[in-house]
Amino acid sequence: MELKVLGRHGPYAAPAVGACSGYLVTDGDFSILLDFGSGVLARMMADCPEPDAVFISHLHFDHTSDLLPYRYYLDVCKKTATVITEKGSSAWYNTLFSHSRFTVVNVQEDTTLTVKGRRLSFFRCDHPSPNLGIRITNGKSTLVYTGDTRYFEGLEKQFEGADLVLCDCAQPVGFQGGHMTVDRIPTLLRYHPKKLLMTHVNPNEVPSAQDTAYPNVALAEEGKIYSF
């Protein structure tokens, strides 16, 4: 499997060079886009395969906003897209997904899907907007993505056996809100994921080298491809 980081920032992109959350996972003939924040569509169209599906972890703007111009793209090209997300009832949910070119597959934490032989399962996270994490495996390699979340008891158990964890854990110590702080990293490593990438980086609070000074932990880099 490979992961390409199209955007890593939140709640807004870094000036001139950044994009909000968007991560493309590929594995042979399979591809899935994890979240679709502002700036992601242009980067995806530059040199990435058309995804088999788009997974939306939750409905905050920095994870969904490029779905709107994506709809124009689908209209112009007369294509359709599969979107995997939790069922919602808000006006924003209806604005995003009530479109004839979207096939929406609603999931919850006990759902399991198979797409081109890859198993997708989901788990509940702790965020002001209802958020699902996702686990993707082909039987040999496994990726886990949290979307946005605070730390909660047992989160690290979701990372057991993972080759790559894409995790919202880049906020500075003392941060109060719906995201994890860097001092949670030792706990997140308790079940020994092979690699942990820190995501959802505030452009004004980029973690330091000291914050990432753990074995197999790194800050996700936009444009970089990670093989696992």
C-alpha cells in the first residue's frame, strides 16, 4: 500500500503552499481518498488516480469543502463518485451529498465494507462533530486514520497491528479543543504501530523536532508518498 499526503492542515491551510485534510491511499487497482478539505481537489487531479471511493470522517469544513467543486468536476466530466460517510441530518450534510452524481454509502462503527478485496472497518472517535475513524487492510498491510479526535480511553487499541497510523495528534501541550496534543504520543504507541504520522497541523503551531522525537513517529509531509 501507499499513502500520498495531499493536505495535512487544519482548521485552515498554510499560506501559499498548504491544503487542508486529504490523503490518498492506493494499493494496486484500489484507491480511496480520506477526507476532502480545501486545496485537495487540485492536488488530486494533478497526478493521482481517480479514487474508487471518498471517505469523509466528519462534516467540518476543513475536511469537506472541496466536495463542492468536485461535484462540478463530476458534472462536467459526466462521472459519478462513491462517498462513504456516516448518515447525518444537518443542512450541511444535505448540501454536500444531495447530488445526483454521488452514490452515498452510509456507515457506522460496526460497519464492515469490502472494496476490490480490501476490508474497510470503522470506529467511533471523540470530536465535537460526529467522527468515524477508518481501518483499511488488504490482509498484509493495514492503515488506520483517525480523522479528528480528542484522546479517549482505548483509542490506542485501534492501532494494534497497524503498519501506518495517520493520527490527529499535532496540537501543542495545553491546547483545549477537539484534537489531541503531542504529549499523548507515548500512549498512542502502546500497541506498537509500525509508523505513526501526525496530522491536522495548525499552520501557526507546527510541532517541533522535539515533539516528533519518538521511534517511528513523524510529521506528515504534504506531497510525500509513504509505502507500507
